[in-house]
Amino acid sequence: MIISVILIPFIAGILVPVLPFRKRWQKEVFLETAVVVNSILVWYLLLHHSDSTFLLAHFTGNLNVSFRVDGMSMVFAGLVSSLWPFATLYAFEYMTKEEHENVFFLFYTVTYGVTLGIAFAANLLTMYFFYELLTLVTVPLVMHTLTREAVLASRKYLYYSLGGAAFAFIGLIMVIVYGSTTDFILGGVFDLAKIDENTNVLLFIYVMAFMGFGVKAAVCPFNSWLPQAGVAPTPVTALLHAVAVVKAGAFAILRLTYYSFGTDFLKGTWAQDVVMAIVMFTIVYGCSRAVKETHLKRRLAYSTISNLSYILFGAVIMTPLGLAAALSHLVFHAIMKISSFFCAGAIMHQTDRHYIHELDGLGYKMPCIFGIFTLSSLALMGVPGLAGFISKWNLASAAAESGNPLAYGGVACLLVSALLTAIYMLSIVVRAFFPGKDFDYGTVDGIKDPNWKMLVPLFVFSAFIILFGVYSQPIVNFFIDVAMGGY
């Protein structure tokens, strides 16, 4: 069944420009049905999985393309399969004002299958293959509008991604040479007898591979592609920033750190200090740039840069609690950020306004959108009772319990980030609801909330932001079990 859930989105996407849909609603029903059915199959697979590995192709030695369901894949595949049907529904309404719909939905749906390939990869080679394929299928999405800005953004995204993949490939080679297998095994796969005096070389290669996979996770200094990619349609930017691309980068680093190199080999070394310092800097840098940014989607992009390094901070703590905290922010941030991006897309779709100073007074005309945006803003800040507080608390707790002095500095970065997040998110909310007594409300006449195709996903995301904020213990316990080697 693993191969089926990867192939169904491929087939459905390819059929979009081929099938003779007479009405637009027929295409929408076809795509939504394919995505929903695939998500149901994914969840059936996750709930009834076995420990067996499906071998698709064998090359030589221990090199093969194979798939397996374990705890990590359950987290990532469960997240992706839960969000994609709602993202597709939202895209139907958004794309009514865009051209080349068939091409868009072809690559948009295929990306679902590629992301599941990353989630279910049983070894580093398989994950690397789908990781590269993810770049190829998302470049056309970034370039969709074919404007000069879109072409330049897609070119930068491609160059950065291919460059990062080259560094990640070196890490793959080292795992092949010095590891007993390329399979993902919690604790790492290195054969200590082979390493001999090459410890520092392997640590250097880990840092290189971390930065290579970190390109998609937007670590400094390889993050400029992400704000520039905001020229793509909002369903694409939400895909890039919340679900598929950036989360694939973070997921790959979690696999590399805990399942290939292993924390026993990395913890306490200079390599851990280097990557921890990088992610701490990125946390503060992203928030600082978001405060200065005046373009709505680019401001949210810089917020993503910061929050992705929250996940990586949990990863480089290199303890089971650190991994559990990283997984919690991977999931919760995805929900919070796709909600805020979809709100931004709805604003642009309804008003064609793109900058912060143009949002004055819109809160009264679009109460649903700005109400949900306010909720996601408070969650991203880490307000108690919402999902963001839980994941940030888990990260701070893991850092405090690690005993690593540098990790204590990471807690300070989280606090600074929370303050800056309040500034750059709530300033939008204040302008929307409190434009000032001299504001001319005639400038916002005729503006209203979008239709149900946009609102339903947003209300669902809001419900989960609140649910995970007030009742998070079951899912957090699941993350801890995964980090301890369960499932």
C-alpha cells in the first residue's frame, strides 16, 4: 500500500491536463476526491502498519530504494496527509484569478506524492532521491505566474536547492562508506571500527550535510530564496512554508542526526556546537527581518525562517526530549503557519493588497479572516492555551534538561523571538482593527470575507490550534514514544 499512496497523487496530477473536464467543478471534484481518498489510505496505513520494509529496487551492496512505516514517518506523513485535502480545497477558490490552472494542479498534486515518498523512505538513499525530486516538482510552482520576479525566484530556489543537495550527497556517501547500512536506525549506523582516526572528518561532513539539507529548512546564510519565493500563488507559498518543502528539510535533518550519524557520535562535539550556534542565530535573524519587512507574505516568510530553526534547535539538542520537542513544533508550526498564510492569501485574493500599510480597517470588513489571523498570531507568539505555547515550552524544557550551556542561550533566543513575533504579527492585527479615528472607511467599501472554500480550511486549522493548546498531552506523549524508539 505504501507504493499506492505515493503513486495515486502522481497519477491524479498527470491526468488533470489529460482528462476532458467540461466544467471546472468536475476537475475540482476529481482532484479533491483523489487527495481525500489518498489521505484516508495514508491514515489506514499508519494505523495498521507493520515493521516490514517494502523493497522497490536494489542496486548493489546495501544500496536500495525501499519504504517503511516507523514513528518518524507516522508524524510527517500524518501531518502532510491531514493538511493536503484542506490546502487543495483552498487552492480551488484562490486559483480562480490565476492562469494555467491545469499545470498548477498537476505539479501541486504530484508534490503530495513526492512528500509522502520522503516521509516513508526507509533509508537515506531513498529519502535523498525523493528530496531531489521535490525540488524538481516545486520549481514550476514557484515559477507559475511566469513574471520576471517569479522566474528569478524559481531560479534562485533551484540553484540553492541543488547546491544544498550536493552537500547532503557528501553526507550520504560517508554513511555508505562508514556505516553498516543506509537504513534509518535510531541511534545511528556508523561502524566505529571503520571510523578509526577520521572522527573530525566525519563531524565536518555532518556539518556540511546539515547545511545542505538545511537549505530547504532556510538556515542562515542559505535562506534568501524563501522570502523571494513569495511571488508564487499563496497555495504554493503555504506549501513551501508550512507543509512540504521546508518541513522536508527539517525532517531530513532529524533523520540525518538521529537515524544516520547518531547522537552518541555527535553529542558533545564541536559539530554540535557549530550547528546549534547557526540555528540560534537564524531564530533571532528571521524574527528581526520580519519586524522590518513591509510586504505581508515576505514578513510571514521571515517568520517561517525563524520558526524552522526552532525545530532544528530541538534537533541539535540531541536528546530524546529534544527530538520530541522538535517533532511537536514541526507539527504545530505547520498548522499555525498554513493558517496565517491562507489568511494572507485570502486578503490578497479579496483586496489585491499586499503591503502591511494597506491593511488598515480591513478587520471590520473581513472579520473571519482577521479573527483567524489574530488567533494564529497569538499561537505563533506562544500564548498559553494555544498550540505554539506547547511546542515552545517543550523546546525550552528539553534545552534546560540537556545540561548543555549553549542550549541555555537557545532558550534566551526563544524568548527574544517571542517578543519580536508579538511585534511583527500583532502590528498587522492592530492596523486591521484599529486604523485610527481619522481613517476613511470608504476606502474599504465592498470588501468582504471569501467564500466557504477558503474559510472551511481556516476554521479547521483554528480548531486544531486551540485543541492542541488545551489538550496536547496525548500527541506529545506520542512524540516522546517516537523519540524513545517506539512505533
